[in-house]
Amino acid sequence: MKRKIKDYFRYFLFLIFRFIFLVTPKIIMKKILQFLAFFAYKFNKKHKSIAKANLDLVYKNSINEKRKEEIIYNSYKSLVFNIYEFMENQTISKEEMFKKANIINAQIIQESFNQNRKIIYITAHYGGWELTLPYIALMFGEIAVVNRKMDNPYIQNFYAQARGKNGITMLEKQVAAKGMIKAFKENKAVAVVIDQHIGTGVEIEFLGQKDMATDSTARMALKFDAIIIPIFTECNDFRNYTIKVGEAIDIKTLEFKTDDKIQELTQLQNDLISKQVFEKPDYWLWQHKRFKKYHKDIYKKEKSV
């Protein structure tokens, strides 16, 4: 009962903040979000420490401390912009959403549909990730998205209903494989955000570091001859994005170099994310423990900022 009251209270606070966010004029909202990003950068010691540990591991001394701090702040700014995107995108029309971004290489997706192929979109917590999949779903058709269920059931229910308005079906991680198969049978595309830490999967290299990654997309692609399409959304400014559709990975034409197709295909996908992050690191969510499988010592409390 105590947990239920706490969950409802947090949901009530969420609705209040959502209302304030949506009625505030955009020019003022941008300033508020920038302040929130700066506030989090200054006082969110725990996650800032995680971001700094990740940057030190990945870049070591190849970039200076000032640049690392700049990346961390911009990463927080990207995060708060995404919170706003999630709230706003449930209340605007398709046409209004399309105005917020220009899309590059959209023909890659259209050609895959023209060939009647199964499609797996892969993306990351990068740039405008809360815009990426709703935008693609409204433009090209429904998407089943693998997602971790939220702890708060009220916010989770709101989240699922909001996603549904934009052509997205939520799949829980625990039953992701069955959900993806069902989605394919219903002629839906599937999407997976593959940059988070997981305890199981296959060993790969990510951002130059040994780690684990999900092999679910590789297995599904091989099983169904699906095309894997990477998508990343770069943030140009508040409510101003560029959605980049990458070259498709076609299982039918891909020339494998090893016998372990699953590992090789998983590595190829993570190479695409690594390339994008290295090109513009400010947009990636550095504040999560991505490398704790093999580098958990970097997140010790004594490293706090």
C-alpha cells in the first residue's frame, strides 16, 4: 500500500511538470531546460561521476579535461531536451512533429519496404532519441520497440499509451524475442536501442573497450533474413533535429568473414554506434554504467566529482 501511494504521488508530480512544460512558451522553455541541464551538471554528482569515468576510460588523455566537461554538460542538455520531446510528442500532430526534423537517406527505409523485407531498426541513447522512433513510425508504419518496463506502473501505463498514439508498440525485454516474432507476423518493423549495459549477450568491442552487447537483433536478422537499419538523431538546437538513416545491413548480401555470424553481426552494429559517438560525442548519454561488465572498478564511489 505504501509503495502504491508513493508511485501515485510521483505520477501526480509527473503530470504537474508535464502540464507546466507544455503551457510554457517555447522560447522560455528552452531557457528553463538549459538551466536544468546546467543544474544537473553541477549537482548530480553520482551520474556526473559515471559520465567522467566513461570518458576517462574511452578517451584517456587524448582529449583534455575541459573538453570532457563540455561533453558531459552537452550530454545533460541532450537528456533534458529528450524529456521535453517525450512530453510534447504525445500532444502534437504528425505534421508538427515532422517540422522538428529533417531526415537524411529516407529512401533506404522506403526501398526496404518496397522489397517487402522484414526491418530491424537499431539506435542508441543518442541525440534526440525520444523523437527518432515516433518520427519513423509515423512516416513509414508501426514499430514494435523493445523496452525495459518502468518501475512506476502509472507512468509506465501513460508511457505505453502515449507511444501507441505515435504508432509504437512496446515490447518488454523479458519476452522480447516472442514479441519481435509476433511483430514481424503483423508486418510491423522492430526497433531495439542497443547501447545499454546488459549482463548477457556476446562479447564485443564498443568505443574501443571490451564489453557485452545484445545479440537479439543479430539472431532475429539471421532467422528472418531481415534488413538492419541504423538510425541516429543529431540535435541541432531545441526542437531542431537531423535524423540520419545509415546504410542498411542486408543479411542476404553481407559477406561474413568468420563462422560466428552472430558475434560478427553484433560487432558490426556496435561499430556503427561507436563511429557515430566518436564523430559527435556530445549527444550520447554518458551517464550510464555502460562498461561495468569488465570495467566495474571505474565506477567506485571514491571517483565522485
